[in-house]
Amino acid sequence: MGQTMGQNRVLHFAKALLPDGWHSQVNITLAGGLIKAVKADCAPPEGCERHGVAIPGMPNLHSHAFQRAMAGLAEYRSADGDDFWSWRDLMYRLASTIAPDQLRKIAAMAQIEMLESGFTRVGEFHYLHHDLSGRRFGNLSEMSNAIFAAASDTGIAITHLPVFYAHGGFDGAAPTEAQARFVCNLDEFAHLLELCREGAADLPDAVVGLAPHSLRAVAPKELGALEELAGDGPIHIHIAEQLREVADCRSALGTTPVRWLLDNTSVGSRWCLVHATHVDVGEVLDMARSGAVVGLCPITEANLGDGIFPARAFMEAGGRFGVGSDSNVRIDMAEELRILEYGQRLSLQNRNIMTSRKFLSNGRSLLESALHGGWQALGVEGGIRPGASADLVALREDVLVCGARGDDALVDQLVFSAGSRAIDRVWRRGRLVVSGGRHVMRDQVEGEYRAVLKALIT
């Protein structure tokens, strides 16, 4: 796929966003998929590739790849009205129909769209474990292996997060028939985790963590065992996404989901609290103090009518966040950042909310926060620096203009105006996977995806 990686290949950029800020005339030397050297204010060496503006590839910290197959197909109002829970019923119907090879093709399409929009690593929150009837495959990691195969084909980096799902509600109710494909006991899950670690070993710089699905699907006594199984890997959990979830948690556990989690587990820097939409002031401050990352998925949260996370207050408290494509109803890195900011504007009735003392540019502030929060949540260290994976995004100079306020204007335009139209090339671990805004395998993968979609829908 793409070009062959050579030794000491040099990419020259007119501008590049490095860890200490913007630099001009930057030579980036690649070797073995890693960045070997970065030098600014240099003439391009003879025969090197020359490009415009480079930024680091963005981590996508929360994805359910299989849900890409229902994108745009849940927008018809039912007689009883629609909310998250009615959408979930439709999602469960889709989940009951997808076989392993179909999952591979759906995931590949989602990953291609991620790469084309500037995402270079995905946190796959994966809970579709068993066969169509809910029985165990001979290889418990059959469905995870489909995700790995897609990542191998498309070139995206993966942080795989096998999901532990055991119950149908906070009261410990048995899972429903629609949830049968998700469910493992702790012994099965430990084996699944072991198999996933083996399966991911063939992918370059893959990470395997784990994910208690939510407090409604995981009993308190099971969380301690999962923390041990995680080792040093990332731990992600859905939490406080819906008001009904918060009310049910109060009834069953005597407090809110975020408060219970903070008070009863060792939430820290390896945790990612996905959504955390409905939180109070004390929870905002304590989440920030914990060092955990909050995983925000603005496109999906808007699509599902979840609500708006108090991102400005969290940011002012020193909180860390990243962004994810979640349901994959629309995959667009710049749009996730834009909708995050616009949600705050609508809530607070003001403008340029997510800036900071360090970055008065809204786009730059959003980009830097999501990069660092995403890397932390997915268990990697990124950036355009020696030793890092060569995950680079080249922007099109013909759609961006460096304004009077300096180079940060390029990112402002990427986020708030040009969007994915500004993405020219993407390198993932030094391999060119997107050229001219299109993934090098798009035609093949899109054809396979459309055939799968037709089979699932008809």
C-alpha cells in the first residue's frame, strides 16, 4: 500500500508545527517509519519531496467502527419520537447482522475516512465480540481480528480497546437478547484480552487497553478486576452521556456516575472518560485534578441529542480532552473541533471560547489540546519530533492563507473554514496513505463497503 519506506528519506515543508511552535523551511528525515531528525531554517536537499504546511496527525480517541454502516440511516422520525435510546435500538439491530468479514470492510471504510480527514490513530472501543446468535467463536478474538485486518490494509494506527460488558443495567439485570454479542464473563474477557494482544502484535506501534463499557454494564466489583487486567494500558469508559443514565445511577448507587467512579476507583492519567456530558461543578474540578482525559465526540453527541459538556470550565480547571468520531455518522477531524467550539458558543452565548492564555488562536488551542489529550488517552507520545512515529498531515497551501495574525491562522482556517478540503497528504508511520485528499485504497475499499452495506440493508 502506498510508497515504500526507504532509509533516511527527507520531506521538506515550507512550514511545520513542531512541539515548540511553528517553524519555516523544515526538513524532516524519516527512517524505518520513525522521525529520525527535524531541522528548521534549512534548504531542501536535492531530490527530496517538497510540501507546504505540516501538522501532526490527530488521534481519534473513540470509535465504534461497525456503526459507520448506519450513518445517515437513523434520521427518520418515529411515531413515538426519537432519542438516544430509540437510536440504540436501531444500532442493536445492525449489530446483530454483521459477520467478521463484513466488519473488516466496514472498519476499513471508516478508517480511510479518518485518515483522509487527518486522523492517524484510532481508539477502537470494540464490543461486538461474538457470532450472530451470541455464541462464542472458536477464536474469541475473531471480530477484533477483523478490526486489525482493516488497520493493516488502511495503514491507520490502532489503540484497541476490547469492551467488558456483563449486565443490562445498574441493577445487575441480565443482558437483553440484543446485547448477547457483547457479553463476556471475567475469565472469558481475560482470555479475549490476551488474544487481542497477540493479534495486535503484528501491527506497528499498536496499543491494547480495555474498556468497561459503562457503569450500567459493569458491576462495581468487576471494575477492580478490570483495572488489574489493564496492566499499564489505557482504560476507557462511557459515562454520564444521558440524563436517564445519571438518574438510574443515582437510584442504584446513590450518586452520579462520574462521582461514583471518582470516589471508588483509581481514576488517573491512563483513564479516558468518554462523554461525561452531564456533570456538576465539583465533578468538573475533580475530573481535571485526576489527570484523566475526557473523550468528547461533538458530532455524535449533537447527532444523538446528548447535550453539551462544559468544556470551557473543564479547560480552565486544567482538564485534558481529546476528540473522537464515536458513531462515525460523519468522520471529519476539523468538524469535531469546530462543533466542539460552536457548542460552547451556543451554550455560553459568546465567541472564541476554547482559547487559552497560551493560544489566543481558537483553532490552534483546539488542535493542541486535542492532540495532547488524544495521545495520552491512546497510550502514545506523538508530535513532529525525533523518535516519534512519522504520522504527518500536509495541508493544501492553495486553500489556506497565512494572515496578519501569523501562522496560527492556517489552523483557524482548517478548523473553521476549509475543513477536510485542506488535507492534501497524510503519512502514517512514514508511508503515504493519502494523496490529493484521497486514500490510496479508497476505490477498492469503498466498492467493498458499498456491497456490504447493500447486503445489510436489503
